[in-house]
Amino acid sequence: MQKVLFVAHCVLNTASKVVMFSDEEMAEEEALRRRFLEAAISSGVQLVQLPCPEFSAFGANRWGHVSNQFDNPFFRKHCRELLLPFIDQMREYLAHGERFEILGVLGIDGSPSCGVDYTCFGNWFGNFSDRTDLNEVLNSCSMGHGSGIFMQVLKDLLSEYGITQCVHLHGLFASEPEKCMGLLT
Ligand code: SF4
């Protein structure tokens, strides 16, 4: 029996990530990412890399966003188009349950797109120049319970195709490492 895990794109390719400026935050996530990958490979888990919805929409020089900004029909449509081929892959693995077990999907908690249990919220919009309340606006960002838009669209698709009970979502989150490490035990 082969175990298959679908992972957010940057679990395997951190070059897709928005540029971060907190060394501490990056180091914590990177340490868990490496620990998780080493354990996954050692235990023979097969990893399927989902596409990065932000890199493919906005490129490498994008700003950081909050989930409110991506909560629009255009980004949701982009996510849906990216995810549909992976829904087909999931359905095919599930159709051969004697050979494959889907362990689930691993997202990135805190991401406006790939957060599973946590995402970031804020009242962000508009031009940076000439505004006098930039610090106040930036500080309105907070992390809270909820999923990013890519994971919301994925949940909708799992429901649409009747496979919600077969494919569970989990988040990679440095503060709660047991969530991703538990997938491999
Ligand atoms: S959008 Fe998702 S896959 Fe892309 S960098 Fe952010 S968390 Fe990773």
C-alpha cells in the first residue's frame, strides 16, 4: 500500500514564497519543514506538490497579502482551475484503495491562500503613496482561525466531488508541529 500526501507547493519549493523579513519566523517554519520532509521520505510517503496560487497569479515580487484581499471571484476562479486536475488525481487514487491511501493535504497555516486552521485577516487595500495611515493599516493584520482562500476552494471542490470524508486537510504550523508530524505516524 502506497501512502500519498498532497502538499502545498512551498513545502517542497520555498522559492515560491513571498519574501519574508522575519528571520526568526522563517527559521521556525524551515526547521519544521525539513523535519517533516525528512520523516516523510524516510517513511516512504509519496508527496504530490500542489501549485502555488500566489506565485502563478502575482509572481515572485508580490507583496504580502491578507486573505480578505484574495476573497474575490477572480482569485477563487484561479484557485479552482489550478485545483481541478488534482481533484482528478485524488479521485483516481481513491478509486484504487487496495493500492493507495491518501493521507490528506498539508497546507501552510497563516497563509492567506494555503492556511488550513489559521489565516491572516486585515483591512488592506489601496495605493501606498500619499496615505498617512499606512502603519495603522499594516497593523490591522492579524492571524486568526479560518482557512486561506486556496484551501477554502479546495474544501468546496472536495464537497462538490463527494470526497470530503476521504481527504482531510492539515496545516504546517511551527507552533503546532504535532499536526503535520502526526500525519506520518
Ligand atoms: S500561496 Fe501557498 S504554496 Fe504559495 S507560497 Fe503561499 S503558502 Fe506556499
